Amino acid sequence: MAALVGSAALRAGRGLRGLRGRTARSAAGLRSLGGPRRGYAPGRAESTPTFGFLLDVDGVLVRGHKVIPAALDAFARLLNPQGQLRVPVVFVTNAGNILQHSKAQELSALLRFKVDPDQVILSHSPMKLFSQFHNKRMLVSGQGPLVEIARALGFQDVVTVDELRKAFPVLDMVDLARRPKTTPLPRNDFPAIEGVLLLGEPVRWETSLQLIMDVLLSNGSPGADQARVPYPHLPVLASNMDLLWMAEAKMPRFGHGTFLLCLETIYRKVTGKELRYEGLMGKPSILTYQYAEDLIRQQAERRGWAAPIRNLYAVGDNPMSDVYGANLFHQHLQMAKHGRAQEPEARGLRKQQPSATQSCTSILVCTGVYSPQDVGSAELHAGAEGVEPPFHGHRDFGFSLGLMEASHVVKDISEAVQLVFHREGWAG
């Protein structure tokens, strides 16, 4: 299975238990810096940055459609008087039902500075690397401008769930109001589907679950008579494994990871076999962090920053996606030094230059999914032995308690930037 995470990397994650207890030290170290300073106060000429930020969006910079005030403080430090970033920044979000340039425009309006599209990584962005599927006829699930998104990723022949149900109306039977009143003639002119793209949570879960199952069980021809269930089934590419995410509501909302869980459970219940993925993208996938690392390098080159970016700081609010992914990528970097890292199975990932990144440090904020008031999380980060919180991650990534432990826990994104600048010896 190509779930983009090697078992060796997961086993190595258990060695991160030494991170336990850093919460208290991080908080104490941050308090010693004094109160937050607003704005960039230029002093002596700054050196070329050798570090960069991977910033989550929901729960870190925004809650729903409202910007978190600390985010404006953070970017007052990150921007110079000309409105340019002082260090490379990439926004790494597990959102997926939107176009890249639209997300950049949305962030620009909220954060009050120009965010370029190539600074934004959506959960499905690494699908651009899976060129072996770009010429196949793919069923795409999600919402928003699905066809535009798929084509922007390189897929040339896509069919939406709505188009499929219109071609075969007898497949969608849950909603009584949408059931056909007469039995339509079977269609023989509908080309077979060759794969499935799961870009984000759909609106009508029952319709998408049913029709995706129909495609997998019929080997891409849901209008044909079913003979036997094919296995392995058609290729499936999925992005955004977040079980939960944080919007304006007080409690977390279901994410695309919940939809994937439903699909996997139904497939196993019906067939007795496991649903398999050709690729899983979005945090905590190593592939997403490698993709982000490459964009950070390109951004530094465009700005003329000659020194290599050696340290990445990943700031997020979700221990299972943001912290787990950053720690997993850090372990991957350490294993790569010794030639023991397992490479993701995606074409186009070989970089023209070898990676200069040495570390990826996880920073957890308390403005989103993670809350220090949560008993399970508090005990975990306080170092209570034997405490295993519920596993919210995807089944293919296994469970490693150590990978959920952040290197630093801070109040918000402003304190995270302050902490990183202090560690790197930068003013601001």
C-alpha cells in the first residue's frame, strides 16, 4: 500500500517520547522573553534567514471567516516596513474545496498583506506529482469548483458525483424526492471510470458514499451487471485526513477524515477487504511536508536569500495532523541523513537540488482544536504515564504517542513567532 508513510518512520516516532514535558519548559522560556512586542522595530541589518515557517490556517490564523487577532500581531513581526516577509512562509492547510489562487486571495484579505498562490499548499496540492493518473478518467468527490480544481492539479478527464448520478439516476436512492419516477433506459455510452479523487468532504454524504462504492465494486462501470468484486480495486487518491477541524462553533466539526472513515468502514463491511489508497495527501503526510519544503526553498531563491533554509517551524492547532506531521517529517529528515528514509511513491518529487533542511520543529497553539483545558490533552502534555488519548488519525498512519507531543506549546501564533525569533536570534 502506498499511504506515503513507512512503517520504519512510524516506529522511529516512538523515540520522541523524550519530548514529553517540554510544554512547561516552553511556556517558562516564553515568559522570560517578556510581553509581546507589536510591530517590526528595525535595528542593525538582519542576516539572511536560515529558517522558515509552515503555518496552518484554521484554528491558527482564522476561525471560520474571522481572523484571530494574534495572527495580525504575528504578521506585524513577520513583515518588514515594505510589507515583505522577512523570512519564508508557506501556508499549509488541509482545506481542499477551493482553488489555490482563491485561498491566497482569502488569506490576503484576512491577514492584510499580499499572499501569493505559490505560498499556499492545500491538502490536494501534492496530487500534481501523481502524473501517472493525470490522463485517466477520474471520479471526483468534494464540493466547490471540483472540475477546475482537478484540472489545475493536472487531471484531464474528470467526472463529478453529480454528473455520475445524472447519467445513472437509479443509483441514488436514499432521498425519496430525488428517486426517478420511471425506470430510465440503461446507458451504454458512458466511458468507464479509471480512478477516484477524494478532494474534500461532500455535501450529500449518502450520495457520494453510495456512488463511490458503486464505482469501486463495478470496476468503473456502475451501469453494468455486477459479476464479481474486483480486488485490488481502482486507484484511489485522497487528501485531507482530518477527523475534526475548528470553525466558529465551540466544538470541533467533522472533517474529510470522518468521510474517509465512513467510506473505509462501508467498503470493509461490504467486501471483507480493506480500502487501499495510491496516495494520501495533506497533513500529516510526509509528502505534503516535502512539497512545502520545496516551496520554501523556491521562495527563498526568489527573494535572493542565498543561505540555505535549514530549520522549519510548523505551527498548528491539531495534535493529530499538525504536530504528528511535523514530528514525522522531522524523523524522516533524521533518517534521511543516514540513508534510511522511505521515499513517498509519487512521480515528480525528485528535486533538482538536494534537501538542505535539517529539522522541522512542531509548535502547538491553543486557539483551535487543541485546548489545554482538555483533560486527555493536558495529561498527555504534562507527561502522565499510561495515558493514551483517542486516536483521531488515519488508520494507515498507525498510532505513535510520541509523534503527538509538540516540541513547544504556546498560547497563539503571535507567541509562536516570538518563540522562533528568540531561538533563531532575530529581533522583532
